[in-house]
Amino acid sequence: MIQKAVEHLKSVDSVLEELTEKIGPVCVKARRVAVFQSLVQAIIYQQLNSKAADTMLSRFKALFGDGYFPSAEEVLVMHPEQLRSAGLSRPKANYIRGIAEKASSGSLPTLKECDKLTDAEIVQRLTEMKGVGRWTVEMFLIFNLGRLDVLPVHDLGVRRGFQIAYGKRKMPDPEQLERIGEKWRPYRTVAAKYLWRAVDSL
């Protein structure tokens, strides 16, 4: 599937053709962790670099014992200030509790339910929760479900990668990137992965 995606991208975009040959294969394997866990991790990672977010996630899990990921019920019995002791901002702590309430009540879709929904349907359902915006759901679609046609046009890494790969003086705005990315369908996720790697290759 990845080879098919790469061949398509190379056939429609000469810049991506050069980038894919320079970088080599990328991984789009789905993590398939529980929806609750995936969304909480995405909240923790919002607006942080990977190193800081990894540290915060480790501290968050450590609040609950042996470093395993807590259940929604365990999160709900913990006082918000205890959650904040892991380094979470007050809004993030509240968002995580809100997701835990949804999960505990059974109103959060399961992985199997997500598999039956389109990307747009998942975006609509999950962004109803406070703190869960489009970017958060796009990360969920890409990394947890392994969906192949997601282009996170507001992601700074993707926009910066486009600027680097295409030799532009400034990053494209989301609307420009959306228009340009139309030719990458149905493998826009794979294109995004290469654009992220373009930043790493600096």
C-alpha cells in the first residue's frame, strides 16, 4: 500500500518524487490504542515539542502507579490539581477530564466504531468535545487509525516541510496547502509524512 502511495505521489508531483527518493520509505502503521488514550495523549502533545510532551506524558502516567495508562475512571477520581502536578495547564487538565467523562459514560466511539466511520464523521463527532480540535482529530486519524488521506493543513511542521521541499520564501497558508494537496489524494497522509521528514532532514 505504501509503495502504491509513493508511486502515485511521484507521478503527480515532481518535488515529492525527489523528496521520496531522498528520504526513502516512511511508516504509516496504525498504533490502534484505545480512543480515550489516543485523545488524551494528543491533548498532552498540543503546542509542545516532542521532548517536552514525552516528559509530560511520562509524568501523567506516573501519577497512577507503575507508568501504565490510566482508565477514564481513574482520571475522574483524581483531583484536577493532582493532574496539573504532571505539568498540565489548567485547560489541558480540564479537557482530559472532559474526555474521561465521555469515555466513562460510553459516549466515546470505540476503535471498531471508528472503523465504520468516515474521516469527516470522526472529525465531527470528536470535535464536539471541548479541547479536541480538528488538528487533534487529524493526529488521531493519522497515527492511531492509520488513515491514508488526511492532510493536516494547520500543522506547522507540514507547512514548514512544504516551504523547505518546494524552496518557498514563506510557509503556505492552510487554504493554499489544501488546494495544492488535492492532487495528492487519496494518499495525503503519506505526503504529510514526507513533509514532516523534510523538516527533520535539515
